Amino acid sequence: MLKDKKFWLGVIVSVISLYWAFRDANFAAIGAALGRVQYWALIPALAVYFVGVWVRAVRWGVLLAPLRQGISPYSLFRVLAIGYMGNDILPARLGDVIRVYVLSRREGITKSATLATILVERILDGLTMLGFLAVSALFITLNAEMTNTLRVFSIIFVIGLLVFVALAASPDRITTLVQILLGRSPLGRVIPEALHARALHVTASFVEGFAVLRSWQGVVSLLGLSVVAWSAEATMYYIIGAWGFGLSLPIHGYTMTTAAANLSTLVPSSPGFIGVFEGVAKQVLNGLFHLNIDTALSYVVVLHATLLFPVTALGLVYMARESVSWRELAALEKKEAAGQPAVSDDDEAGPPLPPPAAQNGSTPSVEQETAHDPVRPSKR
């Protein structure tokens, strides 16, 4: 970790962001504000937050359904918690890599396809956050710089979703295109011929991860679940602010803070997005809604701690139950730091769990075998 340039870049960004956030702070006033907090409000806030995580697990199940049906939301909830734990304590968003690794080992889904579903999640989350910003902006006046930034991000995320939909709609064409590139372009001469078959397999598996986007019903259901999940998190922001701190912010103040603070996590930073989260959230609360700086910072500190520590502790518990060792995580981090793929479809991540029929010693049906092979579409 200490030799990873991305880690140190994140630390530098976090230190600068913390200075930016707290440079005008009165720490005595922040301490006094923290002493007046109604901490019982964290209980309902956390309950609502974990409802949102559960909805994200349901959404991930929708994304994974064309690859492997029958995965329970609780199983995916456990993997999500492990991934969030990884993002909170490990650099370079390694939690997403851990999610790929654990789910592949647990369910036998190819890592390329799993990674594709996580990329779709990122686009859906970005679009939802931009939607929150756009609706919130109806009630306040944004300056030209913020308006232009909102437009740029909107274009980026919409293009990203359209690209994924196009990939989902034409998987055979994408595979054929890669085959042509490998056979007739300079790229094919750069990549050893022995790896061409593997490149085609990885491409087919990756594109299959977008399968649910082939229908408008799938896209609408995913967007709807994304709105519900992020609305739950925004409700958590409201409960801590209104019940815990007695803030009189309007509802759109909480939705805008939710959106801006979470979009800020796109910026490289230290594990847990420390500094960047505080700086952006304070800027929204103080700059747009004129909340006192010290009150805003005390609120953001409690909010961020509530977002980090409980899910990290839960993720550690589930990591132990999944028998994932720190040695395995260290190996993933070492690959990432060296610029190598942290996970690939030929990794020896441990044998996948057999399909239900095979566990009883019987021969799995063709339909069950299809569910375990993301390259071959399921008949269901």
C-alpha cells in the first residue's frame, strides 16, 4: 500500500481537502455543537440507511439475473457490505474489486461480467445524483459555474448509460469487432496470439454483464431502484440533521448535500473519502444554505462517521463469515498497486459453489448449467 502512487495521491488530496474544509473552523464551537447532538437519532438514521443498502442489493440482483438467477438479496447484501468496508479502509476503491472477487468465488459468475454490473451501478448512481441536483436546483439559484458543471456531468453519465445500452443490444457485434481487431489490426500483433481466445472470452463475459439493459423495463426498474436507494440515504441525512442537530434546512437542502457529497467521491482521495466529503458537504451547507460553518462541520463529521463505521464493522463480520483472509485482500491490493488486473477470469479464487442439484450428488440440468455460464444466455 505504501508503495502505491495512487494511495499517496489520495492522501494528498484528502489532506488538502481537510484543510479547505476546516481552515475557518472554530474547534471549540464544533466541540460544543457535538456535545448538544441528540445521538439517539443515529438509530433510526442507520435503520433507514441499511434499508437503502438492501435496495442496492435488490438492484444488483436485477443486474445479475441474466447471469445467475436465484441469488438472494441477503447474499448480495453481505457482499455489498464487504465491498463498502473495503472502500472505507483500503485505497483506490478496492472495495469494488473485493466485491467482484467474493461474488465470483461464491456464485461462480465470471469476474468480467460482475465488473460490468458494477460499472452499470456507477452510471445509475451518477444519474440519480444528478437528478437530485437538478430537482434541488429548482428551489435555489445556482451560479453559472455550478450550472455548467451540472451540465457536463449530466452529459458524461447519459453518454455512459447509452454506451452500456448499445453494448447490451449488440453483444455479437462487439465480439466480432474485437475478433476483427485482433486478426487484422496492429492491436492483434501487439497481443500474443495465444491470448486472443482469452481476450474474446473476457469480452463476451464483460458484455454479458450489461444483459439486463436490453429491455426498457430493465432500465426503468434499475433507475427506480436507484432512486429509492438514494432517497433512503437522503432520509438518513435528514434524520441526523433535523432530529440529531435540530437543523431547519429544507428538504432540497438534504437532497443537494447527498448528491454533491457523493459525487465528490469520484475525486481520488484516501480510504473512506475523508476530506473530500467534508469539504464539499460543508461548501453546500454553508455556501448555498447559509448554515453556520461550525454547525455545518459538526453535522458533516457525525454524518460521515455514521456512514463509515457501522457498515465497515458489518463488512468485517461478513468478511470473516465468507472466509476471506487479509492475505487475499493484500494480494489484490498488491496487484492493483503494480498496475496489474486485481481480478481476472482465470484467477484461482477458489472453487465456485456447485449448483443446487450438484450439491445433492445429482447431475445438474442444462438450465442450471446455463445459469452458471454467463457467456451462454439462459433460457429462462
